[in-house]
Amino acid sequence: MSKKFKIILISITLLLVCSIIIGTSYSIWTTSYVQEGTNEVNVGCFTITYSDVTTYGGTEAGDINLVNAYPITETAGSAKQPYMFKIQNTCTIASSYTVNLETLNTSTFNTDYLRVKFNEASDNSGSSVLYNTLTTGTSLLEGESSSAKVLTTGYLAAGEEITYALRTWIDIDATTETPNVMGETWNGKVVVSSEATREIPVPPTAVEYVTNLSSTDPSLVSDGTTDNNLRYVGANPNNYVSFNNELWRIIGVMNNIQTEGGQTESLLKIRRAESLGDYSWDSSASGVNSGYGVNEWSQADLMQELNNDYLGNVTVGTDGNWYSGSNNTKTSAKPASTISNEEQNKIESVVWNLGSPNNDNGTALENNDTSLKAPYIYTKERSNLTGKVCSSGDYCNDTVTRTSSWTGKVALMYSSDYLYATSGGNATNRETCLNTHQYGWDDTSVEDCKNNDWIYNSSIYQWTLSPIAYSSYANLVFIVTSTGHVHYTGAISAGGVRPVVFLKSNISITGGTGTEADPYTLG
């Protein structure tokens, strides 16, 4: 138990002892709203049912009752028995509804430290949020409440119903020194309003949703390329999305993407927030490029692993391992995570460009070439130039046919995705960053570039999809280093693997605010 907890619990004990003597309660948090039994409010064709006697996960659910509460962690709060209520539409037409959590005028508790976790009863995923960070709504308790926060809004077709679970607790950061916490009272109520509607509106697609956000969100900017893609930039934009019951992040809206079916569409491109682990991009037998792998994605070991094993069809890691070294070495345990069939149905199979950014008319460019900056890199990635210009030597004797494109579901980011994710800073603006040689991004004179780039990670190297053509090597691939610049390394090196996919054009954002604690949800 931490010292903070000891202080809090001791203080509570002393206050409770005093209350016996003077007859006054000094619990850290009390509430005057304790739901008892089942209350039904019938409004025309819409029925609101509050239930505090029901089951959740096989146990009886709780109610909004936080007498003698004390600060607890996210884990402890999420494990609490929830207060539950059901909303049922008994009408013959669709209805919209809004669910508020309203703080009453009688409250004295500092709501900066009130944590709220709200979700459908069938889904306890996601994290809590602080009450004051919720969207402010219109109070439905006129004259009674001091603030109203929107828990959710939605629509129910005729005859549909939905059950919600609500958990509230005191944030772990609250201490005996925090103003308006100890000995204070919070009074609140859940309030539901509804309105009949002719039809349930079709939510905007994910592409439409993000595009519409760009008018108000400064972290969404056009990349200025010929495709005019819309990208999230900055150190930590609100681009989190829940996918496969994991946190992923939106790279942006990519235009002119060709699908496997031949259509050209604008699609949302997302990337797993955490790495699956460190693995080789490719490996090879000792007699092929000296065992250092082949820089052709269409046959790479990592491509096979991500598009078979990671999709649930284990063909590479049958021994439990993925490739992780030269000479076809497989010693790193394959990741436990796989993409479920349900989530795979949200992924579009597309044409990925495999052009070599470091290949100019068949001539390998050297490190000090000033053309290796974001606009140039982006163009070369989409060119017909491939990753092999050499024809002989111990590190260039493979017989693999090089291609400039590959069609599939799961790949990696481009080096240009990393470069274009910067917002720049006070010392170095974004335009300067984009026009700084990619090998120079680790220079302290332009540290604003990497420090204001959400893809940058100082702990690991991160693989990209892009090969590099070199005069005597056919196994080199671009990688984002832990110092912040893009460089090349052998395909057999250990690099962090963060899968990247494109979502189908009909996928919608159905909820969430895009923060890490409240990621966008997809439907």
C-alpha cells in the first residue's frame, strides 16, 4: 500500500471516529442518490427503465452509492459493480435519446476528481474519463443541477432496447490536501431524454467524420502532396481508435487508394499503437545475400507473418516463433495478438506501393543527398523504381523478382508517414521539418521535428515498408530509429512491428472522442 493510501485511509478512520462523538458524518464522499427497486417512466411511446436489481457478469449489479468512498485506481474502479439502467423504445417509430449525468446544486465535491466509466452492459472495454472532460450538455433538471455532462446519445428503432452500465469513483490523484474533496458531498442523477424521429440517421463514414473534424481540429492538416491526404500531426493528437479490442491510431485519410477490386477510394489508414514485438523484416538462407534477407515485401517473412499468422491462419510460426535474425533464424516468440474475423471484415485489401525512395534513375543515392526529404520520399515510394540496382556480390545474389506494388491487407507505415506526422515547433516549423533531409532528423538543431511527431518513439526502432536501392546490397530497408531519423538497415535486423491497415469505406465512427482514454469506436 502506498504512503498516499495510508494517509487517506487513516484520515478517514479518524473522521469516522469523530462522527460518532459529535454525530456528524465526515465521509470523503456521500451521495443522496441511491436507486432502489425498479422505476419506470413512460413518456408516450418511449419507456425508460432504471434497474438496480439485475445481474452483470453473473453477479448482482450495484447502484450509485459511494458513501465513505476513497480514491482508487483505474483497475479497481473498472472492477466495481456497476449501476445499470435500460432504455426501451416501445413506439412504432424510431426515437433519439440523450443520457446525462448531472451534478446537483447541493453538491460541494470537487468534480475535477470524479471519474466516470460508462458503457453498454455487454461491453466493459475502454477506460474511464474525468467527469469535467465529458461534453457539456443542456441540463434536463432545470433549477436542480449545477452542471450536466453527456454520457451518450443514440437512436433506437421501434421495439429496440439498450442497457447501460455506469461506474463512478474518486480519482486516484485526490489526496487529503486536494481542495473540496475530504468531507465534501457529491449529489448526482442520471437523466434520460428522448424524442421521436422518423428514421434513424445514417452515421457519417469514418472518412467523412475525420474530414469534417479537420475544419476545427488543428492537428488535422493536408500533407500538400499530389494526393492531398489529410493527416494527424503533432506530439499526441486525439487520433486513438479502438480496433480489435486494442488501441490503434489514425494516420489519416489517404486519397486515391486502389482497392483489390479495382476501385479508387479515400480510405482511413490506421496503425497499431503498440508494437507486436521486435522481428526481422526478412531473412534468408546463408547462400542468399549472405543470409541477410531480401528487400522485396511481396515475399518477405514479415509480410507472410502479418497476412497469415496475424490473421489467424498460422503458416510461418507453426513452431511458435517468427523470424528474428540472419540465415533464416526463428528465435523470437510470435505475438499472442491476432486480428479477429469480425475485425478483419473491416479491413480493405489494397494496392500498396513498394517504390524505393533512395533510387534515382537506377543510381543509389548517398547519405548526404539533400533530396531525401518528405516530398521527394513520398514521390519515390509511389514510383516504379524498386529496391535493387546491384547485380552481383555476396549481398546481392538473390534471384527474387522485384515489384513496385503488392496487394494485401496488412503492411507497415511508409517512411513518409513518419515524416508527414510532425507539426514542427517554435524553433523549427513544420515546413522546415518536411524539407529537412530524413537522415538529419536526429540533429539537435531540428529536434522540434521528432519531438512533435506522434509516431516517433525514443525506445525502439520501427520498421517501414520501403526498401532502399544500394549499389552493392539487396537487403536494405528503411527504418525509423530511436534517435528520430530515418535510416537503412539490413532486413534481418530486429525492428518494432506496428501493423498498418486501411479500413473499408463503409466503416463509421460510432462513438468516442479520440483520446487515449476514450478512443473512437468503429461500426
